[in-house]
Amino acid sequence: MTGSLTIVGLGPGTADWITPAAQAALDIATDIVGYGPYVDRVPERAGLTKHASDNRVEVERASHALQLAAEGRTVAVVSGGDPGVFAMAAAVFEALEAGEPGWRAIPITVEPGITAMLAAAARAGAPLGGDFCAISLSDNLKPWEVVTARLEAALAADFVICLYNPISKARPWQLGKALELAAQCREGRTPVLFARAVGRPDENLRILTLTEAVAAADTADMATLVMIGASSTRLIARGAEQPYVYTPRSVTKSPCVTSQGRT
Ligand code: SAH
């Protein structure tokens, strides 16, 4: 008997930001599979078995989830934010591609969630009003040269750049390097957002200039989303309150600069 597998986005933290469809998938699940802190966010109830695992074992975790579904269970694999953004959905499909042919008969659904950059943008104003991109700064799954090549291309194209996985104990210097690279291409007064733990009780949003951000790189952590403004990204002051950050929807000039100079 084949069960089913739903890959569920839990959003950035608060239960208000879980979609009704994601909640419905959690409500009918017999098994919850995921990284410990995300599994902990699903309340216990009769008939629900939780399978929490460590970080960095995504494909093993995904194979386990597929196996449970193949045995007839109704499985929910949980991710923070959106499960398709640097998260478990790709790990499930990686396990499916390499795994038992029988697993391909399992009905698999992806339930989207609010990804960190959208939550951070909503808190700040409208920094993603123009074109933007997302880059994971982690070089666990790709060489650092690939990260810098993509960063340079994004800087040259004047995208707003959202950096996921900016820094960790094992990767202490990468964010500093990325911001230094940005400072070679963008003006020092460009707004940079350090959005930490958005949607959680310890949420903290800091709006810095690029110059300040370079100096403050080591104050970010793994719960931080870093957003580097484009050349048109600006602030709207409002007295003692934190300013709004926004990027206009229209672009009138081509301000592309590279680390080699203006193009
Ligand atoms: N699937 C997740 C991203 C996983 S990668 C999503 O869609 O949001 C993990 C990175 O996401 C973290 O290092 C951090 O950069 C970012 N992140 C996740 N949750 C966050 C939150 N609540 N606030 C700020 N950044 C967050």
C-alpha cells in the first residue's frame, strides 16, 4: 500500500505565516520528518510520529521519508520558510532520482511557504520592488568560486541581492568577503538589511549602509537574511521610527558597475 509525501513549508517562524494548505497537510500526517527545530514546531498529537534528524543529512532524511511513504504512511517533510528554497524539496527529488524505482509511484506534493527574503522584505517596506536574486553563501554544496562568480554577475546586473546562509561557525569569513566585493561595485551608502529571526520572538531588523555592513559582517548569524540594495534602493525616513526601505519598480538608467569599474 502506497502512502503519500507532502513537503511542507512552515514559513519563517510564526504560526500566522503557515498557509492553510500547509496546515492541512500537517493535520493529516501520520509522520513528520525534518531537522529537529522544524519538527519541534509541529505540536504533538495522538497518532503522530515525529522523526527529527540533524542538519546536513538532508538526502538520508529524504530517503527515510520516501521509505515511510512507500510503506503506506502519510508523511509530511517539514522545512522552514519555503521548502523549495535552499531546503528539503530538492533533497527529496535528489533522493527520488537516485532511489528505488518504486518510490516514483508515491504521490508527492509541495506546499509552499513564505521564504525568509519575502518575510524580511515585508518587515522593511518594499526592497524587492525591482529585480532581485537569491544566493546561498554556503560553500558546503558548491565551490566558493561559484559563489563569487554569481555574486559578481548579480552585482554587475544591479540586482537587489538576498544572501541566505550568510555565516556559520564553520564558515566565518564568507559574508565579510561578499560584502567587500559588493562595496567595490556599489556605493557605500547603499542600504543593507540584516534581518534576523524574522517572525520569531527574537526578531531583529537592522538597516545599515554597505560601509557599516562590511564592518558588522560578524554580527550576522545563521538566522540572518542579508539583503544588499541595488543602486536605486533607498530609505524613507519617518522620525524616530525605523525608515522604510524600498526599491522603485521602474529603472531609468543602466548603472551597472563591476569590480573592474563602470561598464
Ligand atoms: N527554506 C528556507 C531557507 C533555508 S536556508 C526559507 O525559504 O526561508 C537557511 C537560511 O535562511 C538562514 O541561514 C537564513 O539566511 C535564512 N532564514 C531562514 N529563516 C529565517 C528567518 N526567520 N529570518 C531570517 N532569515 C531566515
